[in-house]
Amino acid sequence: MIVWLNGAFGVGKTTTARLLTDALPDARLFDPEFLGSMLTAFVTPPTGDFQDLPLWRHLVVETVTGLDRHHPGTWIIPMSLLDPAYRGEILGGLRALGVDVCEVVLTLPEDRLRARIDADLLEVGARGWRHDHVTRAVTAFASLTDAHPVDASPAPEQVVEAITAHLAR
């Protein structure tokens, strides 16, 4: 199974992913950002965002499918997919190839999300990027009906408990 942690940049996906990986038996973490870093060593995205590279989206589908088939278990994938077409291409592509995907969207009200971004002392360099994408993220995730929303306001351990309870159903 793939547990795709979606949500705004800065909402807590990486922290949640690490804790969720520890909480679930045989769970492993895969971050598609590694594929983006690899590609941008060779190709410069015209927009500055590796998600805009069709090859990145293709590699995500192929890599996650390969991980699922060759290294079965639970894969935790923290990655914001704000663009509905890209989300459909990646998650729909995985499902079309027979991969079991559970998408969880971590949510926060806009003011709390901005405060969390400002309070993050580890990713200070990402603040501008995160703030620039808040409105788009809030809009994109508010209209989703095919993903499981989880309030990211409580402590990360409680967020993980909410996700594991959902997965146990």
C-alpha cells in the first residue's frame, strides 16, 4: 500500500511521514523530491519547479510502482501535489497500474499554516516558497472529495494516530 501524504508546503508532511513510518510495521519512506533533485542536476525546469517536468511525473509513477512491486509493504510518500492535473496524472497513474494508494491530506486553516511556516526553524530558506503557495494549496485541497483529510493542528503524534486509525478501517 502507498500512503500518499498530501497537503500544503509546511503543513507537516515530512514530520508526519517519519513518525508514521515508525508507527506502521514494515513501513518505509520514499520522498519523490529525490527524483526532482536528481533531474534538476541535468535539466532546468523552465518554471523553476521540477513538478512541471513531465519526466519527473513519469519517474514518480514508475518508481513508486516499482517499489510497490519489488519491495512490497507500506510506502509512506510525503509530497504536495497542488496541480490537479499532476495529482491526477500521478495518483491516477499509480491506481491504473494496480497500486493501492491511500491519499491523506493534512489540513490547517490558512492563518495557522502561515504561523507554522514562520515558526519552522529547520526550513527557513523555504519560507518564501511555502508562503507563495499557501493560497493555491488551501484552494486545491478544499475541493478534494476523493482523499482523506486529517487536521494537522494537534501534536504530530496525534496526527499519526488519526492516520493509522483511518488506515485500519
